[in-house]
Amino acid sequence: MTLLDSRQARQGPAGYPPIVHQAAGAASEASKVPVADALARMRAHAFSHRRLLEDVARDIPTGQLRLEEDRDTPPD
């Protein structure tokens, strides 16, 4: 593994901070969908609500936001 490879392994794909990856994993597990689908739902929610992706990501682990199917569902 090269230095660049090990740095990428810690940071994940360029452009996304760790909180986005953590939230995508949590949303993936909660919705039983692949992580790529969870990330796409997060991005769609951020776009449609004119929010930053990072802000949406912070709301998922705290339970303030759940993303299900193509709808945004507030917590019970």
C-alpha cells in the first residue's frame, strides 16, 4: 500500500468528510440498503431541502432525521 493509498483509506473518497461516511453507514443499516443508496438519499434530501450534506449527515446519527425509501420521515 502506498502512502497515498493509506491516506485515502483513512479519509475515504475525496470530497466527503468522515461524518458523511458515518451517517451513510448508519442510514444504510437503518434502511437495509447499500451505503451508496443511503448516500444518494442523503444527497437528494440535502438538495431538496437546500441544506449542506454535512448538516444532513449530522442529523442522522442523532436521530433527528431518518431517510426511508424516497421519502423523508421524521422520527416518531
